[in-house]
Amino acid sequence: MVKSIDKSRDREYYRLHIISERDEYIMELPNNTHSSEAAKQMEFAEGFNPELTTEEKIRAAVEFDDLVQSTLLSFAGDAKTYDHTVFTDRVESSILLEIPQEDGSRVSVKVESALLDSGDEKRFISITESDGRDKETHHYYIEDDQVLRYDDNIAERSRELKRVLRPEGIIIIRMVDRCNDEIENDKLEQQMGLNRQPVGVEEISKLAELLESAEPCKLY
């Protein structure tokens, strides 16, 4: 007589085994406390000021708009323009820059400007700390006449990805569920004033100062 197989018990066994492997992997991760020169360059974008006035937010948006346009103009020979190609509803110009550091690390910068067929304009700057591996990125963009900053810890996301994907390529946790969790976490952070918050003129000025030493990325 052939015994029936209880698949639910098998799934629970593998789930517990996977969790054990994941926890062992986390404990093995190196605790790298080294602070690169690139990381120090990023320190100007730390906390948010919840007391910014409407006037200060609008001024920051104007300064940011000027920064995006002047940067693209300064590197016009290296910028790329996409006329209804990458996105079919806009003309978009972008440039990838880098700020090499003495210790071999660097700050990568992407600047984008787009004019949509609807007449709306998009302005965007992202800066990424890298010392061989991307670590932290600050995304700046204009929304509702204010500049929002979204902080994305790439290194932490990479660690999380390794926790759900084993070298054998077996998907341990449904990636769709993880994406949904990240979306909910982003919303919660924004509601708590921890991320996707307005920044003022002072931070835009420091961002502009950082870009003064930027040069076109050689790999672009």
C-alpha cells in the first residue's frame, strides 16, 4: 500500500530549514564599519527638517530646477537626449556623472530633465555612494512645488535579496510579496516623516556644491 504524501508537512520542513540557513547567512555577513570618502561626501543629506515653510519649499524647488538645467547645460556635449524613445510621452535629457575620491571610492550622479507631452516637467537627481559596490542613494525630485528626497539603502536591499535567494537559484520567498512589503514600508516611512520628505534651499545648495567637482562618467 502506498502512503499518501503530506505536502504541507514537507513545505513546513523546508520553510524552517530555509529560515535556519538565512539566519546563519546573516550572522556570517561581515560587519564593515569602514567609512569611505564617498560616504563622507554624502553626509550633507541626513535628517529632514519638518518645520520648512511653504515659501522655503518653493524656493528650494526653484533652486533645484535651476541646478538640473545648469548641470545639463554644462555637460551638454556628454548628455543624451531621448525624443519619445525610452518613454513615448516625453523628450528627456540625462547625464551620468561621477566624483572620484582619493581612497578609490566615488559618488555617482545621475541628472535628468524631461518635458512631457502633457506640458508637465520632470526634474531628477540621484547621488550614489560607491566603494566597489553601491551602498546608499539619495533621490531628489520635484513634486507639488517642493523637492522631495528619497533615501534608498542599496547595500541593505542587496543583503535582503541574498537572504531570499540562495546560490542554487531557488526562490525562497515570493518576490512579489517582498515588493509589496517594501511599498508598504515606504508608505509608513513617509507617513512617519522618515523618508520622501521635503528639503530646503540649504540642502540644495550643498548638493550644488558637491556637483561642482563632478565629471562625466567614463563608462557612460
